[in-house]
Amino acid sequence: MHNIILKIKFTEKQFLIITILIAFILRIIFIFIYGQDQIIYDSHAIALNIISGKGYSLNRYPSTPIQKTCIKEPFYSFFIAFFYLICRVNSLAILFIQIVQASIGAITIIPIFFLTKKFFPSSIAKLSTIIFTFYPDFIYSVAIIHILTISTFIIPSLIYLTISFKENPSYKKAILMGILYGLSLLIEPVIISILFCLLIWFSLIIIYEQFKTVPLKIIDKLMINRLKILFITIIFSILTILPWLIRCSIVYEGRFVFIKANGFNLWRGNNPEYTRTGIPSESNHEYNGLTKEGDIEEFYFNLAINYIFTHIPETIFNFLRKFTDFWGFPNVLSEQSPLIRVIIYIPFLISFLIYLIFNIKKIKFTMPLLIPLISFSLVYSITFVLPRYRVPIQPIMFIFSAWTIEKIINKITKLFFIKS
């Protein structure tokens, strides 16, 4: 078979250096084109309160005072507060944040490349990084003040490290991975769905392989060792996030909060007037005169849970609709889904589906890549979907798309450019 695509006389190291430089330059150019008109999110307001001496606080809801908050994961607010503190809140601070994000966006090529090589040939790894380099979502995200770029780096990195950890586990690595898992949750809490499902999958595979190939007397020792390693990983993950969990419990007066509060988002996707617009009616903004963030979050959480259990058919229908919306384009904040974005995305979605259709028998082999896609989308299908929620996981999808695109390019090349 003629493997035409990306048959370039570069070593892998040379290819990565060149691609990273191109990705960085593209992102820097876009930053100067985009300017300082960044999208402002809650992390920005929290960062301002941090540097002004008000602590990790926010007035998240209308008519409520500034107060200690658990509405956002902590890392990004402190990240941008650092630049605000050094440069003050001005265009220079925003520019530094954008440049750092451009750097992180560019080096994301490294984990994507090596993760792809775990499952596919080098040519597909190269193609997947080229797709990432030029895909508009990843260029655009470095210019906005949002966690997207960092989350997009963290996810393929953690998947790659988890697979490598599974292949060669040890107690020292278990401690390190546990700390890394905990830190990643403080950056993007939804990652817990990926880590949990991957650890379950690998545990099942290990059990199956050992029962299949190892005598029963040896299984006990091997399984006990594996369970110890898994236990150590989990313990150090919990220890890493424990201070933040305690802090959130204190702020919310004894309520348990996993990294960030999600009562409002759960309600946004599970209420009688859910119309996929993301804009609740004004009547549902009335929270009985509550002023404490913890009380309001609990209020919305209870409304959502009550709706879920009293409207099971509607909840199931909305869940399926949100799942398809996650991989498509929900009718939410139309400026996040312009026509050009849809047109660019659809070929990659189709090529991803083509891979699944033609490789259905090899699904088990690629499950460590498919599990993050499924688990990530399931979490948002339970709560609420916005177009940008898919961005951090898209590089994993594009790995499969690269397989299909390479096949198509090779077919076209053989048909038109290579004589039999």
C-alpha cells in the first residue's frame, strides 16, 4: 500500500519542533488580530476580587452581595490573578495571559502526537497534530480569558500518562499520578469522569488478562499488588484536592461540593422550560429571596432533582437530545455556533463516524480513546450543553478523523497521481 500522506524526510523530533513553531506563530498572529476584546467569564471577576483583597469571592447571582464562592474550579482564577497582580488589570496583563495560552496551545501537539502513536502509525499521529494546529477552535481559544486551552492540554496529556502508567505501574508512579490527577481536577473537574472510567476499564482488562493467562495461585499476589497501586493513586488524588473540598464545605456551611457547585447548571438542563436556548425565563431566576450562594445552588439543585424524578420520560428525552447536541450544535448562544464553524466541524465528525463504522471490530483496542469521548459527553448530557464544552475533547475525536482522512488522501493519490 502506498502510504503517500506526510511522507516527509523529517525525524519525529524535527516534525514536532516545526509544527509547534507553526502552531505558536498562528496563535500569536490571531491574538494580535483578535485584540483585547476578550470574553469575560466568572474567573475574571474572581481574579479581580483576589487581587483587591476580597479573597476567592464573587456575586454570581443578581441582587446578591460579593461573597466567598465555590462556583468555579480554583486554578484558572488564581492563574489570571497572578498576571493581574504583576501587570495590573490592563491590556499588558491580558496579552501576557494570551501569549502563555498560545504557548500551552502549541505544545499540546506533543501529547496529541504521542497519544496517537499508542494506537496508530506515525503518519496518522502527524496528521492529527496538523489538524489540531490549524483547527479554528484551538486557535481562537488562546485569545479568550478562559480555561479552554489549558483543559485541552491537560486531557490528552492525562490520557497518555494513564495508559503509560497502566503499561508499567509502580508505587512511586502511583503517588505521582495521584497528585497529577488531583491537580487536574482543580483545573477541570469534569476530568473525573474520564479518569474514573479509564481506571475502571483498565482494571477490568487486567483482571480479564490475568484470569485468562496466569495460574490461579499467582493471581492473588498480582491482583493484590495492582489493587494497592490503584488504592495509592486514589488516596493521593483525594489528598491533593482535600484542602479545596474542606474549604468549599466551610463556605457552603457543611454541604459537600466536588470542586465547584453545579446546582444551577443541573437545573438549566433539567427544568420544565428547557428549550436548549441556555437562557432560563425570568420567573425561574427568582430564588425565594435567598442571598447566600450555597443556599441558591441548593435551591436550583433541588428544583432539578425534583424535575428529573417527576418527569422521567422528559428527562430521558432531554438527556438524549443533549448528548446529540454535545456532538452537534445546540441552539444555545448562536454566536458560539456560526455557520462557518458548523461547516468546518461537520467533515471531521463524519470522518470520525466513518472510522467507527469501518473499525467496529477493533473498538476494544481503541477504547482508551473512546472512553474519554463518551464519559465527557455523558456528564454534560446530564447537566447542560454549550458548544464550547466539546472543545477540550475534540483533539481525541480528531485522532480518529485523521485515520479516515489519511485513507481518503491515499485513495485519491493512488487514483490520480500514481500509475499502475
